Amino acid sequence: MRKTISTLLIGLFLLVGLAGCGTPTKIERIQPQAAPVSFQTYAWGTEALAADSGAPAQLVELDTELRQAVSALMLSKGYMQVARPEDAQMVVDYQVAVVEEEFASDDKNESWDAQFDSNAQRGVVELPDRSGAPRVTLSVGIGPQNGMPIWGGSATKLMARPEDKNERQRILNNAVGELLRDLPPAA
């Protein structure tokens, strides 16, 4: 499932690279390969980032806040978290990133590059920075362990004030709620 989440995250960079400050959160939901199933328990399939992991403090903080947002939503729908993925009916995998600058391209569609920069060399284009604000990009997937995710997707949003914890929590809560809006209540 981690490979699928990574693919969604990479695809999201290409799809939403031009989000402006005043634009809504861009959402791309998973199109399930299997029919949704009922379940009651879940576990994290991804280890939480720790301060001693070498990751930037901002990313560790976002990681913690994303886990809190997903946990709160899961609890509100009646799901119970268990400690080990082996003991869970479903696994929650996720990624979160802060993107300060983006480089992107579409090798299958040369006009994609040219629409941003008429002098673009094939294969690499720097997307214009409209705000100077970083983008928060996250992916969440819920599915069976070692299987394809059934619920979730990817989201991105510009953060005008990344140091504002209330703004980050609002953005994460809204994105998680939108990504998992089709998740049914626990059975």
C-alpha cells in the first residue's frame, strides 16, 4: 500500500502544482480496486516521525498533527485503534510533505511544459511561485495490510502562515475529512 501512496503523492505534485493562495484544497481520491468492506479495527502502517529521526522539526510536527487528525476522524466513526497491523482489520498508511519549490514535467505531453514556460527545456520545468508560501501535500490510504487502499487519496494546500498551528490543524482536518468522506461508520 505504501507504493500506491507514493505514486499518488508524486502524481499529485503534477496535478496541483499551480494552486494559488485563495484556491481551495486540491483533492484526488482513491478509486478503489475492490468493493468497500466493513471493519472495526485499524492500525498505523507507517511509523510516526520522531524528533531524533533527522527529519526537519516542521515535518515531525506535521506528521504528528496528521496522525491526530486521522485518529480523531476514525474515532468519530467508531473505529478502534490497535497497536499492531497484524491485529487490525485495516491499515492506515500516510505521507505528509512540505513543498517549498517544485520542479515538474510531463514526458508524455510536451505542451504541458510549454504552457508554463515557452522556453522550457523538455523534461524539466520550474512551476511559478505565486505566493512564496509552502504547500502541504498529504496522502492517506486505508486498506487491508499488504493490499490496495480502499479509502483515501491525496490533497495539497498552500499555507499562508505555516507557523500558525490553528491554520495547519484546520487545513489537515479539512483535507482528511474530505479524503475519507466515503469511509463508512464502523460495523
